[in-house]
Amino acid sequence: MPRAPARYVCSACGSVQTRWMGQCPDCGAWNSLQREEVAPATPFAKKHSLKGGGQAVDLQRLDAEVALPPRLATGLAELDRALGGGFVPGSATLIGGDPGIGKSTLLLQAAGRLAADGRRVVYVSGEEAPAQVRLRARRLGLAHAPVALASATSVRDILTTLSAGAPPALLVIDSIQTMHSDQLEGAPGTVSQVRAAALELISWAKARETALILVGHVTKDGQIAGPRVLEHMVDAVLYFEGERTHQYRLLRAVKNRFGATDEVGVFAMAADGLVEVPNPSSLFLTDRARGLAGTAVFPAVEGTRPVLVELQALTVRVPTGATPRRAVVGWDSARLAMLLAVLEARAGLGFGGHEVYLNVAGGLRVTDPAADLAVAGALVSALLDAPVPHGVVLFGEIALSGEVRPSAHAPLRLREAAKLGFARALVPPGVAGVGGLDTVPVASVTRLADRLRRS
């Protein structure tokens, strides 16, 4: 019997190759090609033309009236914020995060609240037995929530069961990597199985106006495991971030067809589950002592929400001939190296003979380029042992020339700083004060160093 033909699909970019290779030639990912069986081509399939024989597609006008989609508000304000107002019926949402970060806890809380409001909610777990889910629900105070539980991994069994009754308003699949479609060969979690199982579930949910939530495992790089095409198939992709040693959790929307991207919701892990944090600045901004060198406050913007965070820097002189170390937590290490080079070349500050340590307090990871000026302020303050004046915030992007460039959402940043009692801000030139907060323009890193020397 001839062997069935096979192809190799890249789990990172979805490209198809005829043979296995260690590196994908399209995206450059290593060890990402996975074997996938191909149905043998028949003579009819080779000769068949797609120009006729199909059904006509209904073409509509672009300017036709469209009503805004309704929302299923969960009652968790931070989750609804990240989703853009709640779950949309018929939509598919993918939630990923590290093991033990709280994905199942968050979704069980949301499912319990929707069920308590009279919605039909089904929670299908492919990793836990119903008894384990009940124990978690009891710990969260949701023991009496009318949520329908099931433990199954067969997509056919799940859809057959759901089709026998009224479609649920919310369907949670935990997790998509454990689901198995009997239409394809292969173990659960493979590229073809994840893609096929997700396609069947999404098609069923869209046809019955059911809000579908897929929980996804993540790799060691923090990306959702499985084929990259999975993120293209769903309507929203949320990442649950945070360190298990810290109490905060950050729910970030990286894709949302019904709302804004990069929107975030902030939670704190407590004994009875995840608790919403309406004012994240109070969580990430520690009690700062006056006159402490090496700290600076940066008004970050996460989505549409301003968050004040504290940046901490430490410089230690090393013996002559030793290689200084650079360590950073919560910020881009490559950007730190670039910023140190700019400070040394443009401001004449000698970081070459010092070890440099940078930390974002609270465990938050900052990706906003406007943090450059605040990081530079913390580094210069630590090197010169000159504290940043109390009640001052800093933001602005630093170019390789050493000049400070404007950043987006300046009024939003300043209003949040003024609300929390800050009186002054070191900002790029041309930024006006907001809410009684004074702005001090800083045109370059040289001006920043001179101002900290005089403080």
C-alpha cells in the first residue's frame, strides 16, 4: 500500500514545505515545521475548475447601515474594559498566559457571574475533572452558580451535546490544545489538530450566536502554542501577564475586532480569586522616600489607561579591567544599552566603568518608548547620587542624537500625575501643563544631567 503523502507546516507563520527542515525558510523560526498528512489528490480534483459550479456570494454595499453588536457584560469591569465592553455574541476570543497565572480562575469568575444573571453558560475542561472545577468554584464563592460543567476532549462529542439543546450564551473551552477532531489523524496539540478543532468550534459558535472563549497554552517565549493561524481565526486575542511572585495580573488585548487593541485590565490575586484594581497607579507606585537617588516616576499609557510606575536604577563601580554587567527587569535590555551609549556619548557620563541595574517596580513590563527620559533620569540620578526632586514625573523619547522628542498622550499622562499629587513634570519641549501641573521642558540628555546636578 503506498504511503500517504505528507507536508510540513510551520507553526509560527503557517508556510508549507514539502520536506522537513530545521529552520523555516520564510520566517526563520527553528524547529517549527511539523508533519501533516495530506489527502491523496484524485483525477477529478486535479481537473476541477473553481470558476463555476459554486453558489453565488451575496455582495453588499460598504455604506449599508450596520448596528453596533450587543455585548455580554461579565460584571468584571477590568475584563470588560480589555474586551471593549464585554463579549460579543458569535465571537471567538483566545486567552493565553503562563501556567498558573489565573486564566481558569478569571474565566470561571466571569462564567459564574453571567450564569447568575440568567445566561446559559457551559464550561468544558479538557485538563480537569468536573470535581476539580467545583472545588475552585467553591473557593471563589461560586459554588451555587448555575454553570454547566463537562470534561471532554472530543470536538464531535462536545458539539453533539450542545446541539441537543438551546445554544449557550457563553462557551468556555479550556484548553484548545487538548481538543481532538476525529476528522484528522494526529495527537491533540499538533498543528493540524489545533487548527481543525478551533475551526469547528468557531464555525459552530458563529452559526448559533454563542460567545466562544478558547484558552491557549503558551510556549517558553510567551507566544500561544500551536499554529500562528489560530490567532488569525479568532476575533480577539488576550494575554494574561504577570509574575506569580507578584500579586498583580495584567490582561492585555493584542487583537480585537470589536474594540481597541493594547487595552488592559488590571487584577490582583487574592485568597478568594482575582480582584479588580480600578486605580493601577496605587499598585505599581510604591511609597517613595524623599531624597533617594536612582528612582524616577514615569506616567505610562497602557491602551487608553494611564498608569504611574516607578523606575529604579543602581550603578556600582567595578575594578579596572573587569567587564561591567547590565541587568534589566521589566524593560528592553537592547534599549537600555542604546540609552547608556547615548548618555555616554552626548552627555559625557561614564557608565563604562559601572555595573548598571534597572528595575520596574511592581513587576510591570514597560514597552512605551516614552519611558526613555524617565529611565535616563533614574540612571543619571544613580550615577551622580543626585535624587530626582520629589513630586516630579518624567516622560519623553530620546533619539540617538541625545535630543528629547515628543510622545503621544501627553495630556492624559499629565492629568494622571496631577490626580496623584505630582506638581511638576520634565517633558519634551512644547508640552503644556494640565490640571495645575507645571511642565519643565528638557531638550536633550545634557540638559537633563545639568538639571539633576543642580537639584
